[in-house]
Amino acid sequence: MTEAVRWPVMAKERDAMHETSDTTGGTVAAPTFSPTPPLEPIVSTRRVRFLDDEQLDRLQDASLHILETVGVRFPNAQSLEILGDHGCAVDTATQVVRFPRDLVRRAVGLAPRTFTMAARNPAFDLALREGTSYFTTDGCGVAAIDPDTGLERPSRKEDVARMARIADALPSIGFMWPTVSAQDFGQTSQLHEIDAAVNNTVKHVQSMVQGGAMARYAVEMATVLAGSREALRERPVLSNLVCSIAPLAQDHAGLEAALVLAEAGIPVGFMSMPTLGTTAPATSAGALAMGDAEAISGIVLLQLAYPGTPVFHSILKAWADPRTGTYVGYSIDGRARYAPVEIAHHWGLPSLAGCFGTDSAAPGTWQSAAEVAIDPVLGAMSGAEIVTGMGLDRTYTLLYPEAILLDDDLYQRARHALLAERVDDETLALDVIAAVGPGGHFLAEEHTRTFMRTALKRGLTHELVGQGRYRDPVEVARERAARIRADHHPEPLPDVVRDELARILAAAGRELG
């Protein structure tokens, strides 16, 4: 158990948690809503290259070789039928599929290079494009530090709701991943995570739904949010991430969900997670080629089944500690996180990059900052369209309420570092310099009064506690997180929509729970 700490949980927050419908599925009206601040994505014209064109060609050729000669296991009858009908070599006994090179290239070429991930409020739609990176929370955590007790416990739906509300209030968060799992809702937890998210943010929600039946309920929920099936296809307010199983296997439930969601026009991403030395070769190039083959095989399936369906590509590489075999999610090897972006773009696909997610067991340590401090800079400079994942510690598993604010601080440092410098007559201030002259002082100048308010951007590290002394940034982050939870209430769903979502959840509970 994690040592208890003092948490600034405000009475207003406790009242709000009981008044809103986000955590329990009730129908009592929410408080007056707070406006969601405009998004602040990282926009950069600067680029960093981890792989040159020759290396990218070789990696792509290696992936094609793996797909053609080794193959990928597809433990799903519908997928095997689709792939076989389109010319893949299907071994029904082993469920291994081998892909002709030309078929792979043709299928990937059907996927759109850009598309829009729509939001409940259109002002927060994400038009994926070159030079703009939208970040999100981390996902799939299984434990949370309780904001009332400061003790660790299994994560619950109320934690998803709290984090969605914080994500709604932070301009750094472009869209919402359910940060932790709603374990209090068992088999239907994935649907309740969507429900908690859409009730607490007007931004786009990206789920991790598995299984055909679960996906059909998710489509029904998304249809209610969008207004109709046609509107959902036009403006998908939900997207989904499916993980393959290294080495070289797809997941049965993931494939079922992907096919159901793609049929409805919902964007689907395929993420491979090779671990060097255990589920992947112990070399970076080998792991990248194998992981790419896994992701591409899923994308090919969806393009053959539903040509032109929006998809994205992702590889999150990890390591096995050679001394213990322990999973290590972070390394000083930047190629692990940013080379996959170049691989996706070499195929002509948008990329979901992996950032943040420290192996530190707690926020505010030297390790927790050192491991992720350069992530948002390099993630944006690699050109990633969407990027996970802010807000979790202990290798993507543990939610501290203040962790997302600490990650947000690092994000904003990166965003400002990559802003285009304004160089014009007003900012050069030559007339002001001439007026002050050698040995003068700028404090009394009107130009200073105009620009000094925005010249300094303070972070969590520069909150004053006394004359010339700064507060502990972890305490500041903890208080800001509590303040957001107490004071920020996103625009609520219409009653008829909320009630319909509750009906869908109840039906899913009867069938699947």
C-alpha cells in the first residue's frame, strides 16, 4: 500500500460528485457547467529524424518480408474468411495468415492519411494534420490513489469521471482516453468507461473496447451521441485502440471489435507492444520490424473489409531487464518512442506516439521527471498526430490525482519551446531601446507594461510560498487537481441522451454482465 498523504479534497468537490451522474449512472441534474478552455496542441514546423529514408525502406521491406513469409496469427473466423477471400494464404489449422506484398501495399494505400476525430462540441474536433500534435491521457491503469484517503486501491468508474473532468479543463489534453479501468463494473467496464468520459468532457473520446458484443453496444452509444449512424460516420465522436499480441498475433476480441467499429465508420488504431528480449528480438530494428508487421496486418484487414476506413498506426516498444526479466516501460533510447512515428508516415498513415508513462512509483521524484521531460518535445518534433499518455505512474498502472498536472507542466514547457518566435517591429522594440538608452531601465516603459504580463510563463515550480521562496510543485499540482475537480463542470449531456446511454448500459449489463 502507498503511504497516506494529506489530500486537499474540498467539500464543494464532494457535493459535486454526488450531484452529477458521471460516477454512479444516476439522473440528478449537474451543476451549472464551466466553459472548456480552447485546446493548446503543440504546433511545430521543426522536425527531428531518427531514421533516414534508406533505413525506413529497409524496415518496411523487413515488415513485408515477415508478413509474406512468416505471417501473423488471426484467431478469428471472420478475419480469416476476409483475408482468404482477398488473396492471402490462410492456414486454418494454425490460423496463421501470410500476406502477399502487393496486396499489403494496395490495402494500406486505401487508408486515409488524414481524418477528423470529432468531439461532442465541434469546437474541439481534431483534424489530424501535419505539424500539429494532440496529446491525451494515459490508459488502462488498474490502481488509483484515493483522493479522500491517499491510499492505493483498485480503480473505479468515479476515477475515470474525475480524470475526464480534469482532462476537459486542461488545454494540453486534446482528447480523452479512459485513464484507468472501471473495475467496479466488471465485464461491462469498457462501456462504463466511455459513459464516464462522455459525461465529463466535451472532447473526443478514444476507447479500448474488446469483443463484438461490447463493440456493438459502443457503436450504439456513439450513435446516440452523434445523433444518427450517418452523423456518426460523418463525425465520429468515438475512436478505438486495439492491441496485438506479440509476437505476431492478433487478439480475437480485438479483431471482433475492430470489424464492428470499422463497419460503423469509427476510427480504429492498431498498436503493437513488442518487448525486447522476450516477445521481440533483443535489437531495436528487429522489434520495430516485427511490431510494424503486427500493426500493418490489422490495418490491412480493415481496409480489405471496409476500404477507406480511418485507421492509425502505433508501436510502443518496451524492454525486459536482463537481470530479472522485469518489464521496463521506459529507456533513454529515444528511437523506441519516436522512430515508430516515421515508420507510420512512411506507410502514409497517421501515428499514435507514446510519451510520458514513467516507471517511477510516485510523481514528483527525480525519475518521474527525468524519464519523460523531453517526451513532448521529441513527440511533437517527430510529427506525431496523436500522442499518449499523460497522468499515470508505475509503468502506466497507477493514478495519482496530481500526476496529470505535473505532466501538463512538462507539456506546456515543450509547447512554448516549440512556438514560432515572433520577430517584428513591435517585439524588436528598437524605439524602446533607443528611448531607454545605455544604463537606463525598462520597468517604467509602456511597452514593458504591455508585454511583461505574458513574457514570463510560470510553471508549477514557481509558485511563491514566501518572500523569494517557492512551494513544493507536487503540493501545487495536488491542490490544482482538487480545485479542478471541485470547480470545473463540463457542459452536461442532454437528459434524453444521458438517459439513453443509461438504457444501453443496463441492456449490456443484462446480456454481458
